Amino acid sequence: MPGITAFVFGCALLVIVRPAIAADASTRPSPQPSTRPSPIVVPLWEHGVPNAAADPGPERDDGTGRIWNVSVPAMLVYLPPSDDGHPPRMAIVHCVAGGYTHLTRLMGADGFVDEFLPRGVAIIALKYRLRPPSTDVERDAAADARRAIQLVRYNAAAWHIDPHRVGLVGASAGANVVLNAVSRAQPSVAQSSDPIDRENARPDFVGLLSPWPDQHEASSYPMAKNAPPAFLASARDDRTAPCAFAQAVAAAYESAGVAHEFWLIDEGGHGAFTIGGVGEGSRWVERFWPWLTQIGMKP
């Protein structure tokens, strides 16, 4: 059973014994938000958004870090400050939460910038389409996520990114975006006149934190044998994104023979894996970071 730490049936834990993953505490920095660089803002679709709403109305920012009514998707690119003497870096495209009605804490990618930039990882906060104005938000947000992966690879040389170490990570509805992007992936269009379309849209790894089903069963997100390796995390007391759904997604990865890690904790609720939060789940990066080494993503 490759890559599994814990497998659950009805969220009753069955432990598969394997060597413990040591917390990488020595490399876990404590960055200050004041040092956060300004992002490069890149529109996803310069020549017209596919399936664009006819009359989307204005985007809204309520002043609390939440954005509503996104119809023109973009990405906020945060790059580590120096490339001198370092090989091309890993990149993570992050899909924030918000239930497809809004985006929560897009600036700073919900703590990802403060956590991962000091580790030399480029962070791309994805401003994906929402409902409204989208009439098929899972389709449209997944298309935005795949396009972001393609754009990162297209700009890899300019941004000093390794195009073979580009991941897609999401929390809650953001994890649903990730599930759709990898389970309904479309191949690049080799003969397209748009050079970005010719880039590979498959992420090299994914992270699913408190994956939210959006009223679907896990079978709605089938995993192929070539699905990217996955890190999944869920809390037993999550009432918004039940752990049974995360368990079923992990089972789909297992059936497909795809390397994955499934971490189930007892408490923390739906926000258990918030960076900078409290409780066991808030330290999920201490498990995720060594896992990236296990799957060959860290140099």
C-alpha cells in the first residue's frame, strides 16, 4: 500500500505501521508578514476567458480579505528573493477556500507565502472563478487551475522555477478545485496557436486539506493510474467536509496505485489545517515537507 500512513473505514482508524516521519523542525522558519514581497499579478486568459459569464457584474472585496464575484481569473505570483547559486525552485499553486462563493485570504495565499517562501518555494495564489457568476463553477475553476499550472511552466525560466516540480494544493473548496483539475484533466493541445496551451497541465503533486465534496460522492472524482502523488489531511470532527469523503478519495488513490499520504487527526474541525492556527493540524507542513522528499520533489 504505497505511501499510506493511515487508512480508515467509516473514519475508524486502522494504522498501517511504517517508519515515522520526523518533524523537520530545524528547517521550519518563523517568517514575518512584513517581509512578504509584492506579488506579480498575471491574468490567466489574456485572449478571452473560456465559458465567460455574459454579464458578471463587478468583483467585490469586503475589506476582510474575502473576494466575491470573480469572473476574470488571475494568479498572484510570489517569488523567493534570491536565485543566486540555487537550482530552479519548486512552485506551489494554492487554491484558497471559500465554498465557491468567495475567496478567503487570497493575499499571501492563506499563510502559504509566509510559510514556504523562506524555504525557497515559489507560491502562486490562484484567483479562480466563483459562483456566481459562473454557471458551472467546478468546470471553470478546474480550468483556471490547469491554466495556472501551464502558465507557471511557460514562465519557468523567467521565474527560476523547475517545470517538473510544480504542485497544486487546496483547502476545503480549494481542495475541490484540485480534485476536479486532476480527475478531469485535459491534455495539452500540441498544435495550439497559444504556446501556453501546449504546456503540460498535470501538476507533479497535489495537496488536499480538508477536501470538501460540494455535495458529490468521491466517485465523481475518479483517479487514473497517472494521477499525481497526493497528500491528504482530514479531521474526524470536520462537519463541513466529512472525513469519510477524504477516506474515500484516499481509497481511490489506493485503487489506482498512486503514491499518496493520508493523515487523519481527531480534532480541529474544518479549519484544522490552517497555517498559523492552533492544534495538531496546524503543523501539517511538518509532515508535508518530508513527504515531498519521499516523492522526489525536493532537490
